[in-house]
Amino acid sequence: MKPARFAYARPSTVAEATEILQAQGPGAKLISGGQSLVPLMNFRLALPEVLVDVARLEEISGIEDTEGGRLSIGANVTHYQIETWGRQDVLGRLMAHVAGYIGHLPIRHRGTIGGSLAHADPAAEWPLLAVLLDAEILAQGPEGSRSLPASDFFETLFTTKLSPEEVLTGVGFEHLPGHARTGFVEFARRAGDFALVSTAFAAEVTDNVVSEPRIALGGVAEVPVRCPIAEQTLSGAEPTVSVIRDVGEAAAAEFEPIADIHGSSGYRRDLVRALVSRMLAKEFGVDLVGG
């Protein structure tokens, strides 16, 4: 299949891109890496009249520490850049680990973190991590710039709070303390496929006692979700076999997972139980089988 005819614009600044989006209306569509949009266009599931190419905008292509103590990642930063970043703090290692699960190597070379967040696939890795870590999504439109919390950014399947005239310019993460522990696992039919279920966690651990745990799930609802009951179960506890199993059970019971041709709601619930338990057991060195 080939895409339908479209016009093409390559702005030199984000401000120019927002002007084009405003002038062209709903028929305009942003493109950067194109790893989600181009397949949709080839199948004629997306029919943009104008493609606005922001791939070469340097102003949204960097990674830096901000004065506010946050890590700011430009929307054009590719999955592969994050995967091979080499930063050895807790957040850097987690993000590199997560990036390695995204698609295949050619996809990671071209696909961008901003594109993934704007596309808002509930099974994608970056939306899950953004919700887990309370990230701030940065956007710029004709009226200026604004920041949206990840917990409020994703509205439903493939739908976000971005307006048609806005450009997602980046994402900000708070740094994790040096004694924090993190984990991420996902289950897919084949390597490189979107996950049926994914889960991630972060927590502070002092004297083997867990505090401020965060647990999030992807692929079970129309947006990534946090697991407050599972988090409460883990908070203030030592990660023993029984506690980890209880956390897995709590996470599995919190939601009625979606069902589709890839798996029933019950199957996904079983995956949540297993993946959350295995993720925590691996991070804390607990033997669920022998225990």
C-alpha cells in the first residue's frame, strides 16, 4: 500500500510549525520519526492533507538537566539515543532498559520519545514510564508553552490533551534518588511486538523496607494506569515472598483489563499478576519458586 497524496512542509522552528498547524487546520499532521504515522498512512488509516516535518528541529532534540533538578528530554530524541545514552544514575539506567524493549533496532533509530507520547498507544513503553514517574509533558502552541502532568495528559486510546495546533516539545522527569530501586518487564508474543501487558515500578528502599512505591501497568486499559492498592500493599513492607505475591494479587484485582483478539481480560489479569510479582522478585532478589 501507498499513502494518499499529501502536501509537505518543513518548518525551521517550533513556532513556525505551530503557525502551519493553525493555518492548515485539522488536515495537518506532525511527523518526526514516522514509525507510527507512516504505517497508518500506508494502510490509508490516516489521511493527512499536509505533513509538517519537525524531525530536524534542533531546539527539541537535546537531553539536559534543568535548573529545577529535572531531566528534560526533547521530543525529537530517539529511542536509540536513550538506549545508548550511557548515563549511570537510577533514572538513566531505567530509561535505557525500557528503550531496549521498543520495536526493533531500525525503529529505535528513527522513532522518537515525543512521537510515542503524542501517539498515546496504551501498550507503548514511554507513556507507561511517564505515568509511573509523574512526568511533565511540554507543549507549544500559538498561545505559548504549557506543561501537562502525564497523569492528565492521556485521555483515552490514541488521544491526548494536545490541541491540533500544538507541538509536543519534550518531557521532563524528576531525578530518582540514588537508593531508589526500579524495574520494568513486559510480555509480547514476539520480540519487537507491542506488549500485551507491561509493568514498571520505582520505590525508595532503606534497610530493606520499601517506601513511596509506584507501580504502573500498560496494555490493560485505554491509558497507562497506576496501581494504588498494590502500592499501598508494598509501602512500608519488606519485600518477602508473601508480600510480593500479595502485591501481584492486588495489582491483578485493581482493574478489569481490556480484551481483544490478542488476549482475553482474564488472560491479561493473569499476566498482570505474574509480571508484577516477577518484576519485584527479580529486583529484590527473591525466589518465588523456592519460597
